[in-house]
Amino acid sequence: MWKSIELKKRKKKMKLSKSFSGALRTFAYFIASETHYQLKGVNYLDLFGEEPSAIEQAFAIFANVIELDENENVLNAKYAEKRAVDYIRSFCESEFEVQPPYEDWETELYSAPPLQDII
């Protein structure tokens, strides 16, 4: 009986949509493999070890900008990617200017999750 109640509770938990998961996975792959077409010629892989906060900020921008419809389908994956990779490019190339400039909500860093899972 206890396991049955526990399973019902877990079924009520929200999960990220498959659409968002796919968009995030694709973005992460292109960033980690240095194959994102908008970053050709930009030497940024060293940021992973030397300036991880720059990578953190890029992923925050991606997550803040991406939009989902009422069915949790991603509407603007390429735009979210562009805003995120523009940040990386501007970090690596001081002459690159992000247009339009970021709004505060795009670059917001939200609290980290607790050190232990809730469930």
C-alpha cells in the first residue's frame, strides 16, 4: 500500500517536456563539441576550465530566453541559442557587440537547487 501511494505522488511531479529536453541537449552538444555554427572561429573551449562562469551565464541565458507553448513545445530554440552564443562570443571577442543588448531578465542567475534532492 505504501509503495502504491508513493508511486502516485511521483506521477504528479512535473518533468521537462521532451521538446525542451531535446533543445537543451542539442545546445549543450554544439557548445561542448565546439561545432555551433555561430561560434566558428571563436576559441572558447578553454572557458570550461578557466572561466566556467561564462559557460554558466550562457546556459542561464538559453534557459531564460527559451519559450514553450501551452503543450510545452519549444517555440524559439534558435533564438535562445543565438542569445546564449552571443554572450560567449562577446566574452571571447571584446570587439563583438551583442545586439540588441541583453535585458536584465535574460541574464538573471537564479538560485541553485538544494544540495540534497527533495524526493
